[in-house]
Amino acid sequence: MSLPLFERLRLLASRLEQQFLGKDEIIRLLMISVTAGEHCVLLGPPGTAKSALIRTLSELMQARYFEYLLTRFTEPNEIFGPVDIGAFREGIYRRNTAGMLPEAEIVFLDEVFKSNSAILNALLTLLNERKFTSGGQVLRCPLISVFAASNEVPGDETLNAIFDRFLIRVQSDNLDAYHFNELLQRGIQHEIRQMASEPLKPLVQAAELADLNRSFSARMKFSEAFLSSYKGLVFQIRAEGISISDRRVVKMLKLFATSAYLDGRDAPDASDFFVLKHIWNNQDQAAILEGIVQPVLESYYREHPERRRVGALSVGIEALSAEIDRIRQILTGGVPVGDVQLFSQLKALGEIKQALAGINDPRTRELERRVSELLEASFRSGRFAQI
């Protein structure tokens, strides 16, 4: 008997987490976006797995997929399809949309904010209404979600309209130093699979998500306590000067309900507010949102310690312990340590300390003590052989 849809979606997320190290929170947000039928933009430097994540997600969903790298020279026929020559000869202007964006279910647009106004104007209607006009005929599009990527937040005010269509904004960065060894191991496995052209077995059909979206209204039920907490957070966010329109405030409710659905819960609770950390309009606002939302999450997890922390890095205690031992060996190995290498190791210790703070495991206290001793000795003396 086939597993329920929400369990297969969780299994899909687990497969992505196994392949993409340290991307758990990003994957959770992608799953919320695609299940809710909303759009998401990933921002960050090249090489941080943005496109690979979306391609793998699409493959595991068995969805009609469209991907394109946009530039200011990109023409509409590259995205929406070429003019149908046969129809044009008969005096009818329309596009041949087969295999193009208007017929896709999952779309990935790389460097979306570099595209020209002709592309952006057409995208606005398609993203918001799932409609595309071709030769005077309005086509209904099967689009579930558009995922966009960019190296930076758009600074041009003319791009605000398209940026606003992406409800969730996710920062994808390079991994911290303590992930490096496991990154290489998973990267090797991924390269082997790519060279062997091994297809992934789909876990979810795109049509199932479309059906879920049509019946999702039954899950849009919120307690008075939840709505009261949400109201307080929204007012606090706005008081900090972060713009969040009424339209976005309402749309966020669907994301909360979707997060609950993915956990197999009937109704949202305070743990679902983590999504609010990803509604910033510029990256400077991310820290402000973290400061507003994280205390609410911490309070909830203190009362419900059995609940998994959404977005906590899946770093094993053993891996962190091994990384601490490696750094100690470098600093105490008797070989002179240069300034650049010293800075690198101290930075790695800081990253480990931050990671340990987010892990709810009594064994982390011993690791925190070891890190503190290394940091203290490093700052106190330049003779690392004495550490």
C-alpha cells in the first residue's frame, strides 16, 4: 500500500538531505514552497548547490521541468516558445509552448533579476495567476512553483514587483569548515551517480501536489492563540522597518499550514513561525528577523523538547569531535602555524561552537568545553605547543 502523500514528501526531503549536506533548512523551505504552490528565490554565491537542489527535487517529483539562465539579452521565444510558423502562415500569431515554461510544473530560473522587461512583465502574470497569453488566447498553466536563483538581492526598484512574487527568500552559502570531509564524501557519491547516469526513483507525482492544492482550504484553520501570536510577530517585524504587505501576511498563513501538513499535524503551532525568518527584503534584515523569531521558537522547544528543531544542521557529535581533534593537532603538533592558517583554525572553532549551541544533546557540553579551552589558550599565548 502506498504511503500517504505527506509521508512521501518527508521521505523526499530526507533523500535531499542525504545528498546535500548542511542544507536542511533550505530543503525544508523548498518543500514548503512546492507543497503550498508558492515561489521561492535562492540567493548566494555560485557553487552552493542552488541549481542541483532544484533539479534533484524535480526529478524526485517526476514533474515537467523547465530551466533557463536569464540575461538581459534573453528573448521571449527562449522562455515561452517560438512563434508557430504554420499558424503564422494562416494569419494566426501564437507560440509553440511545447516543452517550454508555460507547460512546465517546476521551473528554475537562474539569474532571474538580470532578465529584461519583456520577460519580467510576462513572468509577473504567470507567477501570480498561472496564465499565459499567446496570440490573444489565455492559456492556463500547470505551474506549481518557480524557483529562482541570484548572486545578490535586486537593488533596482523596478525589480520589486518580480521580487515580491517570491514569497520565501533563502540564503545559500558555502558550508562551514567542519562539514568539509563529509562534503567530499557526498560529493564523490554524487559525481559517481552523475557519471553512471543513474536516474532517481520518483517519490511524488506533480499531479498529486496539484490535487492537494485544490483541496488545501480544509487545512486553513488556525486557533485564536496562534493568530494572536502571529499578529504580535507581524507588528514587531513592521516596527523594525521591515515591509511586509497585507497580501504577504495572508499568504504566509498557507505556508504555516503547509509546514504543519509536512509534519503530519492537523494545525500549525509556534514551531512553524520559523518561516518568518525568510521573508526579508534585503540580507541585512535577516539578522533582525532572526532576533524576533528565534526567541519564540526557543520558548516553544523548551516546552516541547521532543520536537525536532526545524533547520538545525544535521551534524553528528562524532564529526564535530573529530574536527576539534584535527584542529588541536594542527595547533599543538609542533609545526609552526602561519597567521593565515591560525586565523582559519580559529574561525573553524568559532563555527563549531555556534553549531554546538544549536544541538540539543548533553554530549555537546564536553565538546563546548574543549573548544573553549582551545580558544582561550590560543588567544592567551602564541606558543601553540603549550596548549
